[in-house]
Amino acid sequence: MSDRNGQLGKIIRRMWRLYLGAVGFIILMLVLAGIGAFGYMPDLRELENPKSQLASEIFAADGALLGTYYRENRTNTRYEEISPNLINALVATEDVRFVKHSGVDMRSMGRMVFGVLTLSPKGGASTITQQLAKNLFPRERLSKPGLVLMKFKEWVLASKLERRFTKKEILMLYFNTVSFGNNSYGVKIAAKTYFGKEPANLNIEESAMLVALLKGPSYYNPKKHPERALTRRNFVLRQMGKAGYLTLEEYKELENKPVDLSNYRLLDHITGPAPYLREHLRKIVSEWAKNFKKPDGTSYDIYKDGLKIYTTIDSRMQKYAEEAMTEHLKGYLQPEFYKHWSGRKNAPFNNMNDDETEKLLRQAMRRSDRYIEMKAEGYSQAEIEKSFHTPADMTVFSWNGDVDTVMTPWDSIRYYKFFLRSGMVSIDPVTGHVKAYVGGINFKHFKYDQVVDGKRQVGSTFKPFVYTMAIQEGESPCAQYPNTPITIQLESGQTWSPRNSGDHKDGQMVNLKEALAHSINRISARLIDRYTPAGVVQLVKNLGITSDIPAVPSICLGSADLSVMEMTAAYAAYANRGVYTRPMLITRIEDRHGTLLQAFSAETRDAMSEKTAYLMVELMKGVVQYGTGTRLRSRYGLSYPIAGKTGTTDNNSDGWFIGLTPSLVTGVWVGCEDRSAHFRSTALGQGASMALPVWALYMQRIYKDPKLDVSKGDFPKPEIPINETFNCEEYQLEEYRPAPPGGRL
């Protein structure tokens, strides 16, 4: 008996030595890990400021998030902005004893070790804090011994995190660092991606779905694997029930609900609101970031430094602008264009033979990404040509959604030539704030920005600048000119004799207000002959137009190529009492902590007298009242004070409309990529048919929104006396005196 007791005592002492040795070994390993013996160990400062990559956010003036710039699409959120449902789901699933341990849960660890020894695993022992440590300082690829050492480091880090942060802060850090798949880093982006919500508004089943994704974002992706995702979500719901966060009745009700992804939207650089604006801003802010230094002397990186970029855009106006463009082009204009060219050879190119069409398409081929990439990779011209005439799987744009099809790249070039493009910008004339910016019809397929990069002939929208010269020089809006043929001697020795596009009062005297309303070419020619092309060019430069404009008489009919942004900003000066304000897109930029880095203010200058601006607005009202823009009243029912000008270029290649209200000036251009592709009839191809409807549909939505502070009143009248009359029937004019050739009277 004594021998048996002695043997038992030896076993017990051996067990204690083994136990104490194991404890000592663990303590030693933890100490060594803590002092960095197993590799770099972050200090307290790094724990307080983890180097996670944060996306820079672009905000609208009304607070809406327009988009982000990122390598990892991650945006931090505060604890108060996280739904309790989400916190409950995480704790119940990943670490039910989260509030009771100090980073390492010894009870769970003991359960795990016992399970391993008895070959009956009972689950992992990694706490939320340990997972956070792993997220903040990711593991490299490690061998099994290296993985063991990394575990000791994570235990030390978890203990440090628990000492440094509160439980709430640890949860906040965790939700800001984890990946939910689909390039969604952090719960704020994930909530927007999967459910179109802020994290604070997530319900129980949505919260459970996001926590379910943490097990394997790709494996449980509800878009790709809905059955797996539903199973895992319901597992999370069961865990919430076990932890006391749900009653049995609540669980049974929720487990039968499908995963609702009706508001799912992948947040990337080519989708979402204002993609053309975001791309334009990316270039501007990237350049700013190169020159604006951090306290440590390095430059900011818009893809990882979490800048907050506050824009002038109104998200509601932006939405209305995009909707208006889509409604007109998708619902009416593009179908009319197809019908117009149906069955015609070499469509949609007008008056082009086979050789000319081939040449144009080959030019487009050489500009394509496919051609440039193949050329750079060393392919021969013959190999490239063969590639362009070989059928391939591709996804092409259509107004009814992307279409997966098979066609040759050559045919795809021809396919895209049929699409009408458009650009649109809306500006507050007083502040210069750009309120809406639509650079094209679809950024994914047509990345060329028609607002700032595209420059097209402006047609008759240039005429108000010529009339402005006359008004500035003292002409009355009721001054009359003969609507008769005119021949202007050019410096080259040749002559120029413009023709009218219509027959309104042909051969009669016409006053300036009526001439502008009906866009009479001969009157514009007489005005520029009197006030000189050089004088008009100087005026438009004062109005902020920086593109090159040749000082030749034909500019009076809009022969110059200008951008939508330039033209709209210039027109805004008329609604701003003659003061030009350079368009503003950004009001301020802050760092990730909300500290102001730079604020921006408008640049202004006097471009014309207040009186001239007012008189020109009154002249342009005539365009809407009884001129080329009357359908704003008759068809679209816009009865508020509006001024504006339509524009149509030769062969109907470009259609323009720029409309003015006291608090919003908006310009619209519509046309094909190639000037040779256009409507053959002016009835369809004029600015009043192509561009004006987009403006009208946009303003209809604006006026109907009571939350938008857009004036419905009249343009303010100057305080100085205005003696000029607009009742031209009573106006007594001195006898018309023609200008000397090329000179001013």
C-alpha cells in the first residue's frame, strides 16, 4: 500500500513539475515575445495609431458620400455609429466572454487544449482582441514553428491592446480593420456595399450576415454563394440566441428570411454617383497632395491617408442631372438616331464613302487600348489586324444594361460610333460652386470627360458674347439691323458671306432682341464686323475662356471649339451681375482626423458692367419667350423666369443649350464622338432637340424638390437706372449706318 502511495506521489509531483514547467515556458515565451526576441513588436505609439490604409472620401455639399479613392476601400467609423445588433452578433459568434477576459481567454484556451488532447475539438480560443492584433499587424507566411511564435506575439499584443483601449474602442478598431470581401474593408463600407446603409441602421439579420462573412468573405459571399451565406447567417443567429440576444421566437422568425441584397452596390471607381467628377477630382487632388506635405515632410497619398474631400456638388442635383440625361438619350434621342440611320450605307457617317469610313475606323482602332497594348507588347501590324477581325467574347454597353456578346473588336468600334454622347454641368453663378457634373453617358464604357476634356464647336451659343460687345458699347436691345446678305473682307484677301439657317424676317430690319431670339446669322456677322473679332475674343477671355479662339469673323457663329465648363462658367457671369467667378469643385480638404488642411475660396473678376449683364439676360429671355427655346414653356411647362441660348453647328454635329436662372446656370452638349456622325435633319439635330430637353428635364426635377433652395423669382435688377426699353415696337431708331470694312464705328 505504501509502495502504491509512493508511486502515486511521484506521478503527482511529476505532473506538477510538468505543469509548472509548461507555465514557466509560456511565461518565458511571452516575456521573450514582449521584448521582441521573436521579431519586431509594435510599441504603444503604433498601437494607438495603427497604419491601416484608409480610403479618401469625397463628400457632397449636403453631406452625402459620393465615393472614395483607395487601394483598400476602408473608412473608419465611431463606436456610436455601429448598430448594437452588429456588436451582439460579433460577440455571440466570435467571443462570448469578450467583456470578462483581458485579451486572452484562459477558459476557452483550456477548453481548446483539452479538445485537442482528447481528439474532440471544441472550437477555437482566439478572442476578438487577438483577432484585432492579427488584423492590425498581419502575419507573414510562416512555418508551423513560426506560427506558434506568432501566437505568443499576438497574446502579448492582445494584452497591450486591452490595457491601452476600452472594450468599446477595441470593438470599434476591430470593425474598422476587418475585411468583408468585395473590396469592402471596415464595417462602414461593408454596410454600404451589401445593404446600402450606414452601420448604425443595420437590422439583426443584416448584422448577422456581415458577421457571417468574417468566417470567409469569399466562401460565404451572398452574391456568389447565397445558400452558403444563408446557412452561415443562420448559424450566427443561433449563436445570438444562445447568448441571450434573441428569443426563440425571434430566431425562428429571422431564420426564414432570405438575405436581402436589393440594395447591393459594389463601391468602385466606375460606379456610383458622379463618376466623371470623381475622376476629374482625383487628378486635381493627386496634384495637390504632391505639394502639400505632412508634418513628417512626406506627401499625402489619396489612396491610403484617409483624406476627407468636401465638394460643392449637391447630391440631389447630381442625381437629377444624371436622370435627366439618361431619360432623354435613352428614352428618346438614341432610339430616334437608330431609326434615322436604319438601312443606310456607312451609317452613321454622313456623306462618307467606303474609303473615308474605313480610314475613320482605322484611326479609332489605332487609338484603342487593345491596339496600344498589343503594339507595346511587340505584336506585328498583321497580328494586330488579325486580332481586330477575330470574334471574341466581350461585354458592351447598351442603354438597357451591359450585354455579353461575341463580336470582333473591329465591329465593336463601329457599334460604339452610333452612340450619342453628352456633357452637362450646373453652376451657382454667385458662388461659382459646381452643383452637378455629368461628364458622359456611362463612365465604365465612355471614360472621356465631355465637361472639361471635350471641346466642340459651340454654334450659336457664342452669339451672346458678340451681342454683349454691342450692348457694352451702348447699343440698345431694340437697335435694328438689316437682315440682308453681308460680305466681310478677310485679312487673307478672301471674303466671307454667312447665310441664315432660317427665313425669319428675311430682307427686313430686325432688332437685337429678336435677332438673338431667332439666332439670325447675318445680324451676328454685322455686329462682329462693327465691333471686331479681336474685341470679342478679349471679352470672352475676361469671361474665363482659356481655349484658343482665332480672331476671325466666323467665331460669331460659333466656329470655336470650347468646353462645356468654359461656356457655362462664362454664361454664369450674366446671372452674377457681370462678375465672372471661376468654377469651384472643392471647398476644403481635411486629414483622417478631421483637421483642416486647406480651405478654398472663389476667384472673381469683373467681366462686364452690371448694366450690360442685366440687358443681356433680358435679351436671352427672348430666346425662351418666343425664340428657339420656346419649347421650355410649351412642351415642358417651365413658367419661371429663364434666359438662355440654343446652339447648333454645321451639319447638326453638335447640339447645345445653356440656360440661366437667378441661382443656377446649366450647360448641356450632345453629339457623337465623330463630327461626321450626326442627324441629317435640323429638326432632330438642332440644340433645341438634342440638348435643351436634358436641361428641361433636369430643371423640372429641381423645381419640384422643395428642399432645394433654387430661385423661382426673376433676375435682380441693378440699382443703377436702366433707361433702355424692351418694348421695341415703340423704339425710335436712328438710321442704320453700316460699319466700315473690318472697323468699328
